[in-house]
Amino acid sequence: MNQTASPAEPLHQTPVTLETSVSKGFLNQALGIAFDHGYYFDPIRRHEIDARCHKFVEAELEDLDAFYTESNLGRKAHFDARQVLVGGIQPNLILGILLGAEFIPAAAGDADITPACWKDRPLEELPRPEQLLEHPLVRMFDDQIRSVQQADGLQVIPPFFWDASGRAAIHGAITTAQKFLGEQVFLDLLEEPHRVRDAMNWITEASILLVRHFAGSAGMRIGEVHVGECSSCMVGAAEWGSFVGPTLERIGRELGPVRLHSCGASNHLLTHFQKVEGLRSLDVGGETSLARVRQAFGCYFPVSIAPPVKLLTGGSVEALWEWTELVLAENRGGELVILYHLEPQYPLTTLRQWREKLARVANNGKA
């Protein structure tokens, strides 16, 4: 069990890092790139488009130290231009396609699948997870991995990975259950708990199997796992502890240390986060109290936090800085990354002023 920090734990000064990732929507507006079906399923074509995106971001957003990647996933420190993403699709979308959902690209943004692809089907009809490895999509990705490996000067990044660090990425079981079963899943937690638990266990097992499979295909060592539990903040603390916590512990045991993403207000869940064996870092939304995170996990626990979207779109440096000052005070000198995903509606002037102000504070403690 992760240990609760003592309130008397001494402050220490660790630099606060600001990370900027760039969205497809931003690059669609800037470059006119359409992120179509071929972008996701032809890795060489994708590599060419990604190279164009990286070149633009490096040239035009250099002062933001920005990086083109999926939100919260790829990291600039683990990137070089040789990398080719095979099956670079959001994790629960891949799993949904394997269950028969239709892939729906969006020219100006993130792709999706047809919603609630298993809503009206009995869970008993779910394939055994190992059967997924025989699916034509998995075989195609395996063939593409081998093809990239045989090409000179290229480095393959397989499905469920976003850079060369070995950090896998999956969606959490309740988030994926909502995707496959629809909003009814939140009522079913109370009315049909066994059905929800069975679905979450299947999702967890299938995700573990696919991560292991593609890591093996590409010769990738699994170092840690980002688990995107985007929806888990919508359930009560008791339900989280009973349903979500055990899936994270299994992921930690079978794949590696867990980085837990919970994008909504998660204050009511922190006590249960503490109990998850294998949890090694947190990635939370700006509505979560960093003071309560530090009280629960201490100053030495790695945390990343994103400002509320309304502050990023609002255009007010003052409002964004007011939130930042509170975060810095509550952080108590701990290991912290502030991150955001650049969308076309975010004013660049505001973000640049904010970044400069944060840099001054980091250097001399004065805004």
C-alpha cells in the first residue's frame, strides 16, 4: 500500500516542468492536414505526415517547447525522427474495433468508434481474449511491425505505445466499459454489479494480453503503464474501491508500475488511490486539489496536473496564473509537471505569457 505522507514532511525544491502537447485539431487548422483513415492504418504515410507536423511544431512553437502527440501520452524526451507509429490509435478504440465497432476518423481532430458497440449483446458472447490475436487487424499490425523493422533507418513504435520509453498506454476498465456498454454502465454498478465486474475483468485481461503481444512483436520492454481512467471520477468512492482499484492492481502486477490518469475532480477517490499496489504516479485534472494529493502521497510522489480547460480557452493570463499560484503553493516543492494539450481555441499569446511567468518563478521565485 502507498504510504500517506506526514504533514511534517519537509519541503524541498524540485523544478516544476511545463509540458505542451499539440492536438490534431490545431495542426489541421495550421497545416490543413486531414487525419483520415489512411493516416492511422498506413504507417509509412503516417510517418510522413507526422514528420511534417513535428517540423512545424518545432519551428513555430519552439518557445512553448511543444511536442506533437496524443494528450498525456508521448514524450518529447523519448522521441526521434526515425520513429514510426504502427497502430497509433487510442487504446480503447483498438479494442472496440476488435469487437466489431466501426472506426470513425475525424479529419480535424481525434478519431472515434461507433458508440456502445456491445450494449445489446450478452457478455457471454465476448471472445476469449487470446482469440483477439487472430483478428485480421492484429495480424495486419504485426505485419506492419515486421515491415518497419526491416526498413533501414526506422524504429518501430507498436500499438499501445507512443514513444521509445517503454511506457504502454491503455484505457481503464470502467472508462472502456462505458465506451462499449454506454452510460447505463454507471447504473449497472448498483443494479447489476456482477455484469459490470465481468465486463471490466474481460477488458483488463484483453488489454494486458494485447500490450504484451505488441511489446513482444516489436521487442519493446514494458517499463510502466499509463492507465487512462477518464470516467472513473464519475463513480462513488466505494464503487471505485470495489470495481476500479482491483483492475489497476492487476495491471500493476502483470505489466508494470501504473501511472493513473483521472481527468475530472478526483478528491473523493484519493484515499482509494493510496491503496492501489503498483501505483507510482498520478496524472490529474486541475479540479483536483493538489494539497489533498500531497497530503495523501507526500512531496516525493510524481504528479502531473492540467489546468482547467475554461482557463486555457478564456484568454486571461491573470486567471490562469491565479490557478497556477495555488497549485505551486499546494505542491509544497514536490515533483510536478503541469501539462496541457494545445487546441486551436487556446490563445497563444496567453500561453506564452503564462510560460514566461512560470519560468521566472522557477528561476528566482518571483512572478
